[in-house]
Amino acid sequence: MSEPRLVEVRRNVLKQNDVIARGLRERFRESGVFVVSLVSSPGSGKTTFLERTLTELRPRYRVAALVGDLATENDAVRLARSKAPVKQITTGTLCHLEAAMVENALQGWDLRNLDFLFIENVGNLVCPSSYDLGENMRLVLMSVTEGEDKPLKYPTIFNSADIAVVTKNDLSSAVEFDWNAAEKSIQSVRPGMRVFRLSAKTGEGMSEYLEFLSRQLAEQRAVAQT
Amino acid sequence: MSEPRLVEVRRNVLKQNDVIARGLRERFRESGVFVVSLVSSPGSGKTTFLERTLTELRPRYRVAALVGDLATENDAVRLARSKAPVKQITTGTLCHLEAAMVENALQGWDLRNLDFLFIENVGNLVCPSSYDLGENMRLVLMSVTEGEDKPLKYPTIFNSADIAVVTKNDLSSAVEFDWNAAEKSIQSVRPGMRVFRLSAKTGEGMSEYLEFLSRQLAEQRAVAQT
């Protein structure tokens, strides 16, 4: 069995990733930019949610985004409608972003000109969990159409995330979404996790989330000055 | 860079998988069971779809299912409501099923007593694509809530599948699903692919799909007798 060798090689790849991620984190801190990464399954609405986030933050903040996908530049095109700078990272057959790809994509960008940088990972609830991208906050997104037990089935990614967002709330009644069951799933996997419930389509619940982001940025900068 | 070594080790794992898959395929053929594997992103409705499939086929056929997940036995519990024999495979942190897991799960089952065996893969649009499970047919499922461009973003899995099923059609108008755009995406990635549009919740479109399965089984048995 080549399983032990595979584990060993994978460990080296992760170690290498951690080194680059540490460099990125230091760079983000020095530049004063707050970096949020987004993970979710394909089709949970990451891009719509991110487009709305960028559009609503833009009047008050300098925002930009990197977006990862196996193929196509579709998401970058969609996000560009927000008028924020956006760069697409295509990963080929790789099911996650790595710190080196982020580093590479950031070439030519002066991070000191940014307040928020968003990194949309490849749509996947497994692969991205082990790869540190140097982000300040990892956000896991699930939609009401996916079912309430997703956190129980994908505990690692929920564990590796800092906050959870439940989106497509406008479809809640159509899919008979059980909010208590979902909240219970999340809390059993990650007790105390902050959860936002919203609809990026109607805008319902967005302001609470955006205020949370603003406070995070303010806190980070307050810490940096002490 | 350890990338080339990783690729080499991965190739060996895949080769090993192919050997076991070949054995499974031979066993399925000899037993006269028609094996369908299901892949999709998490939350696209695989389990609901499979539960309905099992329930509707059971009066006429002998059916059973294996269901893969990282954690929990939730899906096996749900599928057991169909009264068909169901076994859960939990993969830990692995984002796909492998032929060896299927072989292992089938221990103690006499396949000659089955007409259809369904294998529900881990919810993932990337990892399962390279792993042959010896199945007769691979079915890729996408829901109308995921967006029309999923095939363009995950071409490999759509390419590795034999048929596509678009589900949650009852939510089509709520999410303003563009059927033509979806069909175009699928056909551009996999020209000529057979696509079924249905709702496992309301039952709409199920009979066409089930008749298709019946024909597949009949054809396989006709071939086996020649």
C-alpha cells in the first residue's frame, strides 16, 4: 500500500503551504488589509453573496477580490460588475486554493490601498479545509437549499471556519428549511460559532453581516496601533 | 517542489483503484446487477432523489444502495425508509469513494439477488471523477438552485459521467432557473449527454428516468445472454 507515502508527501505539501501562508498573513497585517476567505459547496451562492458584499462595501471601503475555480473566468466577470478589482485564479483539476496561488495572484497589487480583500475558494466542502491562505477570517457559506445537516456531514470545514453564513433565506419556506435544526448542527460541530442568516438576492440580513465586518476591521486596526 | 512525487504517488493509488474496479465490474456483470453511481455537490439532493428512486423501483425490482459520506450515518437512515437494503460507508477526511471501499461494503451481500445497486458518492464535484467504482453508469446530479454554469466550472466530473439529472425542478421559477443555459452548458462540456429534468420532491419527471433505468437493465441482460 502506498497510503503512508501519500500521507507523507501530502504533509510536506501542507508544510510548504503553511510557510507561504505565514508570509501572506504578515504581509496582510503590515498593509492593514482585512482578509476574508469564503468556502462552500458548489452552487451555494458564494459569488452572488460576494458580489453583493463588494457592492455594498464599496461606497465606504476599498475592496478587492480573488476568486478560485477549476475552469472558466465566469465568476471574475460576474464580480467585476461590483466595480471592485477582481482577479480569477483557475486551478485546473485542483479542488482548493493554495497560499502560493494567492501570493502569485496578488503580484502587482498594492495591498496598502485596500481595506478588505475577499478570497473566494473553489466550491468544495472538503479540500480547502487544510490549506491556510493567511486570511484573517474564514467564512463557510451554506444555503437553505442544501439541507440542515451539512455541518454534521462536513465537520472539518465547519471546524476550520470562523463564522458561518446561511444564505438564500428567501427560499426558506419553499424548501421547508428548519432553522433550529441547522443551528443545532452548526453548534454541535463548532460550539459558539457566529452564524448569519441572510439572502444575497433580497438583501435581507446583509447589513448585520456587513456591520460585523466593519467592526472586525476596526478591531484589527486598533490592535495594530497598540 | 514535491509536486512531481505527489503526482507519481497519486498515479499509483489510481492504478490500484482501477485494478479493484475491474474486479468489481466483472463481479457485477456475472451477477446480472446493474450498478449506478451518483455524484453531485453537497446539498444538490442526491439522497432525496435516491430515496425516491429506491421507493419507486422496489415494487418491480430488487434494489439496494451504498452511500458514502465523510461522517454520520444520516443518509443510510434516510434511505432505509425506502425499505431497501442500505449500507453507509464513512470516508473520514477522504472526499471520494474508492473501489476498495465498495468491495469491502459489499461483503456478505449476494449480488445475484439484486437487479439494481446504487452507489451514492461523497458530495463533491471534483474528487470522485478519477475513481472508477466498476459501475455500469455514472450519474451526475445538479439542482436548479446551483446555477446553470456548474458543468462549465466542473467539466471533469461532467465528462466522466454518463447521464445528467437536473433536480429540484419545483424550485425552478423561485430561482429563475434558465433551462436553455443549463442545457447549453452541459452539451458544451459533454456533447450528446442525456439529461433528465425532474423533482424528487413532487415526483415530476421521475417516470421518464425510471423507464430509462429499466431499459438499461434489460439491454444489459440481453447482451449478457448473447
